[in-house]
Amino acid sequence: MSDVFDKCRNWKDYRIAKATGLYPYFRAIEASHGATEVEIEGRRVIMVGSNNYLGLSADPRVKEAAIKAVEKFGTTCSGSRLLNGTLALHEELEAKLAKFLNREAAIVISTGFQTNLALASILGRHDIVFSDRQNHASLVDGIRLSFATERKFRHNDMDHLEQLLAQAEPGAGKIIVTDGVFSMEGDLCNLPRIVELAKHYNARVMTDDAHSMGVLGEKGRGTSEYFGLEKETDLVMGTFSKSFASLGGVLAGPFEVINYIRHKARSVIFSASMTPASIAAALKALEIIEAEPQRRERLLDIAEKMHNGFRAMGFDTGVSVTPVVPVHIGDQVKCFRFWRALHEAGVFANPVIPPAVEAGHALIRTSYMATHTDAQLDRVLDIFETIGRKLNVIPETRPTVYEPVKIARPGTRILSNKASEKWAAGSAGLLAEKGGITLEQLSRMSSREVAGKLFDAVEQLTWRAANLQPDDLRKLGNAPMKLWEKRGELPGLLLEKGAHFFMRNGTNGTQSEDRN
Amino acid sequence: MSDVFDKCRNWKDYRIAKATGLYPYFRAIEASHGATEVEIEGRRVIMVGSNNYLGLSADPRVKEAAIKAVEKFGTTCSGSRLLNGTLALHEELEAKLAKFLNREAAIVISTGFQTNLALASILGRHDIVFSDRQNHASLVDGIRLSFATERKFRHNDMDHLEQLLAQAEPGAGKIIVTDGVFSMEGDLCNLPRIVELAKHYNARVMTDDAHSMGVLGEKGRGTSEYFGLEKETDLVMGTFSKSFASLGGVLAGPFEVINYIRHKARSVIFSASMTPASIAAALKALEIIEAEPQRRERLLDIAEKMHNGFRAMGFDTGVSVTPVVPVHIGDQVKCFRFWRALHEAGVFANPVIPPAVEAGHALIRTSYMATHTDAQLDRVLDIFETIGRKLNVIPETRPTVYEPVKIARPGTRILSNKASEKWAAGSAGLLAEKGGITLEQLSRMSSREVAGKLFDAVEQLTWRAANLQPDDLRKLGNAPMKLWEKRGELPGLLLEKGAHFFMRNGTNGTQSEDRN
């Protein structure tokens, strides 16, 4: 007899991560110092793990606008846009966003996630959606909620996209949907080629500009402005939880399409509207985005500084041309250890592990605010260098040369930086060492490589053992073998040795605790 | 060659509704006077179309809490709960809600809609979900996003539910999902019987308490508290945009289940978290919900007053036992006319038409706040009576007797009031007069009935003609026949006469405008 809840009870990853001290999620922020620094567990850390690109969430003008809206309209609209949840403020924001984005109309929706779900309303049973494989989860879900046919193309692979378009029923309605900036790797979609293909195959184009609105283009209007293709991009989506210092999303395009979505999208008509505070914050942020282009300039300068700073140390920041600066680590456990060391040294960044990236391509994702000071950024770079050397991610001495980053500044039209071999292999899923290292593989390694592997393994095990708490160990009692199965990338021999070492320590800990 | 956007361009309902002056949606609120009255188009109206049940959105303590949170944490968390979007405030709200709801754990999610989508994460390919046909759209979408099998049972039909449970693969994981209070008709799910069936067939139970949390039960904990079945209800969901004066949702249940959802639900991990202001508002609202039971008492007193007030006039408020007070109108066009007349007389209520209800069962949905004054409520009743008589929804003189309403007060265990024949037929979809009235049907009518139909039809047409503006008519030029197809419930003869009348006026209007 099965139970819907079984899968929850049998899920051990959480217990293991907690027990090994390698649990990096849901860190509670206790206080904020201008958004660039926050307090966690009583410690002040530099925040480089936020999407608050322009730093406006702490801007006094934005805060004041939100406060005034609460005073005037209360804390909620208590209903959907369709019925009782529309304020004149919603309409004002929609009108200003339509104007800002050079589109006939715009609709604002309670979250960015639900904004992408709203796409479902215009996709019919006979339509075909062409979707980049690395598109955001909310786009994937929006397409799943429709009855249209989905065709996924390999990330930014225009030949694959063309192939799928050519194979599709010519009479069907078609739309190509893509992130403008991809959130994990920081590269841009190939909008110029997408627009060409769309014209040729009679398809519509939609971009998710969550990470580019407020960031890319001379006026901050996002990917299509950056490429000079606003007219050719039929629908543009943005979120307010990034540059706009709020919570919500916008979809802009032709009046008839937006109006249809307004009345038909289930994530619009069956959900309470954006709060007065969130609407007012987004309105004020939009005003600042338009009035202060120097914030975008500063943000892109920071992006360049950080990419090059990391690269000069020997880190690989991959293909990104934006303020999303991912740092390749590789192994998942090492990535968690890197995160933990950053946390302890006072830097808040996010570990990104499979399935968000390919196995063997775990990375630390950093992202920046226009309001970060150079002192903060230099401190982040220093800490990364120290930890990177300690964990063998970068060499002890800086490389003599590095390839400087290219940044997607207004006036340029680049998609990405050239990926290193390692990065390309990681993105393609070729770095995963499944099933550990065989003796044969070990025999082909240089002694230096073997020593490196040994060092890594011992350090990991020691670190884990040192970090284990009696209480954690008791919880771990259920699943120690599972832990090692999961960490199977370690060579068999070392794994066995490590397990003995670990278990001996573990057992002691458990027993001493049980005597209490 | 098809185009994804064709369906938007060809959609005429909006143009028709606008052209006929019968467009009731997206009414922009320009100012709020303590939430019970709002300003629209420069006019002050009494709000009885909100889900702000306890009136807390305008409570000075709630507003102050939201403002302080903005001051301390800014206007957004700029990221997902999983990564950088968790404040200590989120954890505090979760802990307090778990305690309040008598559950091991709780998770708060950015919107109520996304809270129900999160259900998808615990539904596997081999699970079966039993779902009431009138469940909220977000539950429907949450189930659709999962890979589980869905079995819909007829609204509150426990025999049908049992039949489906008995037919299901015995070894499969099972969960019964139902609204606690159904949002359109205001009746309760048959939780006592659902719980019995769940035990017998080894199924889990989840209730969506969007409209009952803060409202039902002695402590306001919702449907399961009301029925004394909290232990037996495995998962409970609530929204903050109703009694909690905020935007967001909560899911509470066993620790392992909630923890799994926390890490796996796409609507949690891929969406920005609740804003500081929204979290703080919900926290303060929870405190008030716990401390001030008199708000619930007042709300239920108001519900009783309004139900009985309407009933005494001859209106049908159906099966509702809650502060959701639907007023049966029947015909969709008449419902829009009723709404329009309410709006003009200073009452904000919501017309509910197919597909939200069955054809022929259009209704005006009213709902109340604990903070409504008796003077406001009496005025609403007076206005309903005047319009109801004018539009022939109620007789010219009050009926001598009416069946007083039963209200789901603490201590009772009722599901619904007894439906009138008309109401039951409406809910079952038996009121729709598809294809108009035949001559044969007409011949069987009393002369009084025929006169009534004639009067209605002439009044509708006159009213429409009077409300047509030259500009609307120009837009309407594309689709006049479509209008009449849609309004096919009118008898053929009258329809034809009306169409001539209408077209003559319409054509004149258009021509005079074109000369400008």
C-alpha cells in the first residue's frame, strides 16, 4: 500500500546535507545594511547573491513610495485584478511600462513566475512553442499548462532551432520563447538569428527579460533594445524582483494580445493582484531606471571588474557577458565547501549544483548591485582567491595571462564570451565522473594528480568529520551508506578508507550522545 | 498560415461588452476609505466585492507593521526563499502559522496561487488525486503541473467520490483535495465524510482554506477546526490576500512533507519570496486574528444579516453558510445590467457569469468585512431591493415568509443551506435556455410570462441602445451578429426585432461619427 507522503519521508538528501554541515539553503537574513551587506546568524556578510541589480530595494525614494502606498491603500488589494484588485496605480504602472518598453500595451502580474504562466493563455492546441532548453522554470511550466506542442532546442543552438522550425507543420501557429539573459550562466540569447528565423518561418518571438530589464540597452529596456530588435520581438516579459525592487512581473506587446491575456490568463484572473506597496515600489524604480543611466554604467563596470578580477586569479567565469558572474568549481561537494568557506569569511553567494547545471559543472553564482562599493568588491575578490587556492580551484600563483571579459555594453552586440574547454565540457555535461575513478584511470594519472585527489579526499573527510555534531550524527544513522553512494565520485579505495575513518568518528559521537 | 496571435485578434467578447456598456472588469480604485468604501471614477462606493473578511488591510496596526518592515528590510527580497530571499521574518511567520494551525510545519509562498501549484511537487506519476469539480483554478493547475492521475468528483458528491476511490488502483498513493469554503457559492466541503472515506481507502486529505482561515472555527483556523478534524486533515492551505491583509499563501502539515515541498516545489524555489511588507502584514494580521475573536463573530453576524436581508426581499442566496453571499440573477445580460445599476447606485459587487458558474445561473457575488457598519449594510440592502424590483429579479412586494439562513458558526457542523429548486437547477446547469425559446415553449407560457419576457427583452434592447456611444459603435461594426449569437437566449422573434432596432440606431451613430 503506497502513500503520497512516502516520497517525502524517504527523501534523505536534506538530512545528509544538514548532517555534513553542507546545507546552504534558506539562510535567514536578520538585518539589511543598504542591501549590499546583510546579517546572518549574527554575522555581517557582503551580499553578492542577490538579483537586486540596481540596488534600488534599499533606495530611500523607493521605500518612501512603498510606505505612502501602504498609508493610502492599505497592505493588500484583497482580490484579483479582474474584480476588486485593480488600483489606479496598477494602470499607471502598466501605461508607463508600455511606454518605457515601446509596446502598445503592458500587463502587470503578481509575480514574475505567474507572468510566465500567463503565456499559457495564448497558446492553443494547434500552436507550437519553440523553447530554449535553459529557459527559466516558470516558462517551462507556462508551456506545460497550455495545450500547445513544445519543441525544445539545445541552448542557443540556432541550427537546432532552424531544424525544428523546418520540421514543424507549416500552417501551425508558432512562437519562439527564450530567456534574454540566461540566469545561471549570464549569456544572452541569439536574438538577431532568432528574429531572422522567426521571419522566415512565420513565428512570433517572446523574450524573458527578467535579468536584463534595467540592465541591458542604453535605456535599460533589455535584450531587444540591446540588439536593436524591439519591433521584431513581439512579446517581452520582465520581473520586478530584480532591477525593479519589488515583487511582480510585466508582459508587454500588442494591445490585442495583452488584452486577451488580461482576461484569459488563469494566473491573472484567479490570483490576488500586486500589493499597493509593490506597485508603488516598481513605479518609483522605473522612474529611477529612466532617470539614472549611471546606475547601469556602474553595474556593467562592476561586472567587468569582477569577471576580470576572477579571471586574473585563474577562475573560470565562463560565457557570461553580464553582471551574473558564475565561478566554475566543478565537483558538487567542493562547491558546497567553497560556499561554506565563503559564508564563514563573510561573503553571501549561491552554490548552483545539478540539476540546475550539468553534473561536474557545479558553480558559485555571484551577481552584483550598482551600489556595491569597490572596497566591498575587492574584499570579495580577496576572499575568493584565498578559498580558491585552499580548495585547489585555482593555482597557488596567478596565471601570467588571462582572456579579459567582454561585457554587453550599449553599442556592442555580443552574445557571450568564448567558453574555455572546461566550461564548454561542463555545460555539455561531459565533466561528470560517474561511478568514481577506476584503478585503471588512477594508474594513468601523474603522481601529482593522484596526490591532489588524495589531498582533496582526505580534506573533505576531515572537514566533514570535524563539522559533524553529535545530534547530526544521530540523524545520519539512518543513511550513512547513502551518503557515500551519493558521493561516488571519490575513488573507491579512498572512499573505503574515508568511510572507516568517518564511521569510527561517527559511531563514537553517537554513542557518547546516547549516554546522556 | 496560422498565427499564435490570431485568437487574440479574433476575440470579440471584450469589444462587445465595452460597446454595450456592460463591461464590469478591471475597475480602477482611485482611493480607499478604510477599505469598506472606495473611490472609482471619482465616485465613492461601498465595497462588498472584496475578500478582506476581517477588514485588516486598513488596520493601522497592520499598516504600521508593513511600513516598519519596508524601513528595515527594503521593498523586496530580490530572490527566492531557497537562495537569498529568506528573512528571519519569513521563518517567524512560518513558525507562528504552524503553531496556530496545529501542524508540525508550515511554509509561506509568494502567492496563494503558487501555494496550490506547490502541491505538484508531492504528486508522483503513480499517485491519484481526487479533486472536487468546483475546486479553485490554482488547485486545478497545481494538479495539471504534476504527473499524477486526476479524478474529478461532482461538487460535494460523496457517493461519486467513494465510487472513484473504490475504482482506483488500491496500491496507488491517494489524496483527496478540496476547497474548504467554495469561493463562488459559499458552501463548505463535506469534510466529515471525506475524512471517513480517506481512512477507509487509505488516502490523504488536503483542504484549501483560502476563504475560511480567519473566518471559520472558534479560533479561526478554518474548515478542519470548524469540523473538529484537524488531525485528520493532513495538509491545510491558506491565502494571505483574504483575512490576512497581505499577499501570499501558506501550506501546513507534517514536517517531512512541508520540508520536501520547501526544497522541491518549483513555485517556491524558482520564484522571489514574499516581500518584507507582505510578511510583516501577515504576521500582524495573525496576531490580531488570534487576539480578537470578536471580528469573526461580527463577520458571521453580518453574514446572517445580509443573507436574511436578501431572503426577506425575495432574493435567492443559495447554499452559502458563510460571508460569501451570492445573489442569484440567472441570465448573464441581466446580471451585467444588475451589476451596472449597483455600480451607479454606489455599490461595488462582482458579477459572476459562465464559465465561473453554470449557464443560466449568473449571480452577483457579495462578500463582507467585519468592519462594515450597519448603515453601510442597510444601504446595500436598500439598493439591491430597488434594482431587484426594477429588473424583475424579485417581486414588487416582499414575500410573506422566507427560510432564514443557517450560518457556520463555531459549535455547529453544517455544510450548506438547502438549495431552492431554482438554485439547484442553476448549479446543475439546467437553467440554460440554449438556442432561445421555441414557439412551442412560448405557447405553453402564461400571458403574464410572455409579457415578462417581452418586457425584459425590450428593456434590455432599449438600455443597450441608450448606452451605446458613437465610438463604441464604430468598434462594434466588426461584430454585431456575433453579439446576437451570444445573446441567443432571447426568443428568436424578439431577437430579430431587437436587432433591427439596434442596427438602425447603431448605423446612424456610426455615420454621424464618421462625418467628423
